Amino acid sequence: MSVLRPLDKLPGLNTATVLVELVGSEDTLLQQLADSMLKEDCASELRVHLAKALPLPSNVNRPRIDLIVFVINLHSKYSLQHVEESLHHVDASFFLGRVCFLGTGAGQEHHYSLHRNTVLKLAHTYRSPLFFCDLEVEDFRATMAQRLVRMLLICAGHVRGVSALNLLSLLRTSETPPPEEL
């Protein structure tokens, strides 16, 4: 069990693989998100690997991971702690556009156990994009699936003229304050 590196495996022909790291009771919602991603129409073969924890077992049959999505449940402090522990098992070069954070349960603010700024600080610390979504709403889940698939295709190199690093710079907004001001 070692550190996950972005280029430790050769890419498959017309395949793109996303690793979704999940914790807790949202397994069914994340499985629905994965199913929505697989339903998206694209020329590449999509693979979604759901993992409960990192590091991944060192399996020689494991495909190359093109994008990692860390899912943080805003209703569980344990979820944030688990993601922070898993981040130690990811190579720094993955954070050049191949990692994003997904805050779930965003539609139910009265049930938050984590403040949104805490998750925002984590995303800024790792210079990675952060998305908020309420996966219980079908339309939001479908939209998030479309965004993740598009991001996955770019990270896998299947979109001409755009790299993962270009995507990272495009996803940063000028109105987001620097991490020092959070």
C-alpha cells in the first residue's frame, strides 16, 4: 500500500477512470452519482471506482486513475477527518488539476456539522476545485455527473487543447479570496 501517483500506470485506449473516495451513509447516493456518470454520452469508456479509504491495495489489475473526487459530507465531521487522512496517500502531482472535492448535503444547511468555510479552506490548501451538491435531488445529481465526466475526460487527455492544469486555472475564480484571508 503506497502513495497513489497519477502516472504509475499506462493509460488505456479511450478509457478514463475516476476514483470517488466516499465515507459513511451516503453510499447509495454516491452509487447513483456513479451510475449517472456512466449514463453520460461520450466517446470514451468511463470507469468509476468507488473506494472507502486510501491507500488502495496495490493490485496490478487496477486501471490508471485520471481523477480523484474526495467526497465530504457536510453533516459529518468524521467525513472531513477521513478525507484529511486519505490525502496523505496521494502524490503531490495529482493536485495539479487531477483532484477535486465534493461537498454533499449542501441543500440542508440546518443540519450542517461542518462549516462550509472549513471545507473551502481545505480545497484552497490543496489548490483544488470544490463543488457543493445536494445529491438527493435528481437534477442536481445529473448536473454534477455531467461536470465530473467533463472534468474526467479533460484529465484523461481526451479533450484537445485543454489539460488538467489548464482546467484547474479555469476553475479558479477571481472573486475567491486567497487562503490567508479565510
